[in-house]
Amino acid sequence: MNENFYKNIEYMVSGLWQDIGIDRPSNHDDIVRFIAEDVEDAADPNNWTSEDILIAFRRWIEKNK
């Protein structure tokens, strides 16, 4: 996984916590890793968007119910 790709995902997920008004959770790194892997597997690697981040986050929630 490209380090720049991962850093962009991490930045966007950090923004997600701010948007929903919560502190950074203790499992932030695990969530970012899951989301990055999901986006890498499911989205266009050269043209992914914040929508792909939200879809991956929803998948993480569904997996961890």
C-alpha cells in the first residue's frame, strides 16, 4: 500500500471524527487500516473519493456490529 495513499485515508478519517463530533477512538489505526484496504480493493485506485471512504466506513461498522 502506498504511504501517501494511506496518509490521505488517515487524514480523511480524522476529518470524519470531527464531522460527527467525536474524539479520535482508541482503535483509529485499525479503522484506518480497514478503510484503506477496502478502498484499495473496491474503488478505482487512481480516482477514489470521500464517498469511497464513507462506504468503507459503513462496511467496517457492519462488520463490527
